[in-house]
Amino acid sequence: MCGIIGYIGHREATDVLIDGLKRLEYRGYDSAGIAVLNGRGIEMERAEGKLAALQAKIKKSKPHGKIGIGHTRWATHGVPSERNAHPHRVGDVVVVHNGIIENHAELRKQLIKKGCQFRSETDTEIFCHLIHSELKKTDDVGKSIQKALEKVRGSYSLVVLYGKEPGKLYLAKLGSPLVVGLGKKENLVASDIPALLSYTRNVVPLEDGELALLTKNSFKILNGNGKSLSKRVNHITWTPLMAEKGGFKHFMLKEIYEQPRVVEETLMGRIQPDSGRLILEGVNKLFGKKGFPFKQIAIIACGTSWHAGLVGKYWIEKLARVPVSVNLASEFRYADPMIGRDTLVIPISQSGETADTLAATHLAKSKKAKVLAICNVLGSSLARTSDATLYTHAGPEIGVASTKAFVAQLTVLYLITLELAKRQGKLSKEALITQLTEIRKIPQHLTKLLKSAAHIKEIAESLVNASHFLFIARGPHFPVALEGALKLKEISYVHAEGFAAGELKHGPIALIDEGVPVVALVPKNETYEKILSNIEEVKARGAHVIAIGDATDRDLSEKVDDFIAIPKTDYLLTPLLYAVPLQLFAYYIADHKGTDVDQPRNLAKSVTVE
Ligand code: AGP
């Protein structure tokens, strides 16, 4: 999605803006630009393509000034081009915007009728004309912005720079994230926290409908009725380094290796294995002190987060015996789901800004369901919409392909499973102590598993010329097979598909031919024999089978072409471990192919528009 950065303070604004846009590149974009205000007026530079193109322009004539705004654009209206790149300007009004104006066509028509000259195909330019028109009637910029916003339907995070007011930035937020960063004699605003971290860790996310006025020494936040609000300042512990690659070739690889620490930090403060204590913040407020007041659970999510939800379903139904539906948010939001006061809705989202998941959550709330979110970003839109939030402590996930957030989501889902099983009287104190002791070992199992990266790399590179891959599994590992397929296709652009192994004979086995790679997840559990026969079936038709299984399973390793060992742990926890070899497998194939692993084509880290 689009990236926004704004600065006002004592530094050269251009340097801060470019630095901030670099930290927002992962959001996916096709053009970029900046506008800086100085004694001589507004200076703008924009360029199609990657940031390097913009920097080349700035090298020739660097805009000088202490206040400015910048933007990386992910096209929604109007082709990627310099003309359509932000910032957009009409007179002294300069705007950067993330989101979509749904009624842009009618507004554009009205404005053209009034004599407005449009220079771009973007919906964003409409804001410039609306605000500029209002400023002909008043010199109150804030009021002009408010009036303009009243005419707009859709979503926006907006930063406005007005040439006649060099010491101010005006902000507005509805449906698209915007965060203020509070520095010393300087303030910033951005779409996302990593862009702020080099200057401050004190942030204030704006809520929907809020406007703000930023100067270098102050910030004021108003609600839709112009009432001034006092807001809590969040202190972010992420350092700029966390958002850097830390010596790894790609963010994605760095984030795969962060997973032991991520599970540790996600468990931290929530489990006491010795005493069998489980402390999930906000849960008592939602469930009451004991028991479980809901008849059903509806999980809603997209992509990788949806796969995590599918694993959660297996766990919760097996241990807590509560019925769980797992819904694609993009479908759920347009269905008429049978949920209500008897339903606990669990939206899962790494970014907390996925438009479909937010919309589905709003629908759930309109049907009086209670909402417990699983989210990775403090103060995100989803967190602020939900009745309670259990945060994954995965830190900034910069790679577009989600890895550590997935494992962190599974960790939280497992803790929720244990909490529900305990409240349902399905888990004795001793059994809970055993489970907590097991889950606390996961970080060390992950560390051990990562030591097989070189072996996985070798297998992956031997298969780089395959044109399509199948991933098969059963039970709670089936969603992990779906996740392995998604990882591979989204970063290597090779077709891959996950199947429930029992489904092969219902069609997909027709895909098997000599040398077709089939990745099989083979934990030693009640369906072990079944999946072994699935492996025989595909082997008999020429498949090249890569099995992931129990480290002690010699039978299996001798039956297949390649074998990846998983450390022994409680069966129900193994989905947390099986995900990692699949992440590495996908990474090494993509890296070998030379695709843009961290920013794969056509994808964005957070899909904040429909
Ligand atoms: C995962 O690798 C993808 N980048 C994508 O499917 C992602 O999981 C999905 O867009 C949901 O994002 P969220 O968790 O931020 O809501």
C-alpha cells in the first residue's frame, strides 16, 4: 500500500523524507515523491519506479527546507507514472494520501464543472481541489480540510502542507493508518512505525475521524466535531536496527531466524509452567473470571493469517470442544454470517490494517459479537476496533511474505486453546502444566530446526527448475501445507498448491507425473499410516517426494527422495515447527531464482484497500 511520511523540525526535511520512504518500501509501491516548503515556496520532486529514481532527481536539485511531506504510491486509480505520483498540488495546497475515494468520479465531474483543471488521473488530486476551493472562502486551513472531507466517501490517511502556513502540517485519518512521531523540537507523521524509529520511539496512532495539527514543538488532535483530545503516547521498543536486515540478505530470512525469539517474547509474561498459570491480558474482561460465555467461535482472516486460523480450529475443537468456523474475511464481510451475542469473533491480522479483515470485524460488532483480536501492531486499526487484543510480539515484519508473524499467531492461538480448555474443564492442572512445559521448549526446537537450513537449501536448489509443486498433509498440518504453498508461490512466482492428502485421489493426483515435486508433512500421529500410503501413491506415479517428519523416523526417510527432520515435541505443537522448513524451502528457491524476495511483484505487505 502507499507509504506516507511528513516532517517538521530542525533537520533538512528532504533527508528525513527519503530516509522515511526507504523504511516504507516494503509496503509495495510504483512511484514516489516529496514536497518541501522553504522561504521561496514549495519545491516538489516526483518519479515513477523505485526510490532510486527519485533520489537521482533530488541529486540534481535538492529541495531545501525544514518541513515537508513524502509518499510512495501503490496505484489504485491512475497508472503508475510521475504525473500520478504524490504529492499532488493545487496552488499552495499540497497533499499526500493513502486510501481510496469511493465517490471520486462524481466529485471529479463536479469540480471540472466548476472549472478545476486536473493534471492527474488520481483520486487524491480531488482533495487538493476541494481544499483549495474551500480556502477561497476562508483562511482557516483546518476548517477547509474538514469541509472537504465531508464531501468525500472512502478511506484516507492524509497529510496536507499549505504554502502560506510554513510551520504546520495538517493530518486526517479514516480507515487507513497514520501515526504521529513525537521528537525533540521536531515531529513526524507516517503510515507505519518503522519510518519514525530513527527519530523517535514515542508514537500516537490517529483514530478514524480524527484530525491533527503538527508543528515542530506541538501536536493537537481533534475529533470530528473539532474537540481537542488527549491521547496516550505509546513507547515503541522496536529500534531502527530491528527494522534493518541485521546482516541477513533479505528481511524475510532475518525474520525466519527471529522465530525462536519471537515465540519466546510472545510467551513472555503469559505462562508459568511450574504453577500451571496462564495469563492472557484482556481475556477475563471478555470471558469473565471462569467458564466460557460463548457458544461458538468465528475466526476471520486473510492469507497466511487465515492459515493460522485453520490450525487454531483443529486445536480449539480438539482440546476445548468449542465449535470454530474459520472464515476468509473477504467472503465473510459480504455474507450474512450466523453470529451474534453468542459468538466470540477472533480476527487475526499481522498488520491490523487489512481492509477485508477490518470490514469483517466491523460487521461482527454490528451483530453484537464480542471481538478478541490477534494482532502484531500496537495501536493498529484492528486493535482499536476490537474489545480486546492479544498481541503477537513478532516485532516489525518487513518482508511481504509473512513468516515470524505466522508462528507467533500460532503461539497465541495455542495459548487461547489452553485457556478455553481449562475454562471448559477439559484440561486438568497437571495436563496444563505439561502443555506449558512443552510449549516453552518450542524456541529451542526452532533453533535446532534452523540448523538444518543448509540441508533444506540443498534440496530447494535441486528443484529450482520444477514448474509446479504440491504440498500434502492431514489434520492440523494441512493448513501448514497450504501455508507452504503460499510462501513458495508468492515469492518465487512458481505455481504451488496445498492439498489435504486424503483429497489426492479426488482429482489432484492427475497432476502427478515423472519428477513432480510433492512436499509431504508426516508427523507420527493417528493419520501417519494414511499419509504413508499417499506417499506410495504419488511415488508410484513418478513424483519426487520431499518428506518432513519426526527426526527418529528412519522408515520414512528411507521411503522418500529427500527428508527433513523435525525435533520431537508434543504432536499438537508440531504445526509450529513444520512451518519453518517450508519457509526456508520457499526462500531458497526464490533467492536462487533472483526474485524480489522482500517485495514480490504485485504484492503489498498490508492490503489496506479492497
Ligand atoms: C502472507 O505471506 C501474505 N503476505 C498475505 O497473505 C497476508 O498474510 C495477508 O494479506 C493478511 O495480512 P494481515 O495478517 O496483515 O492481515
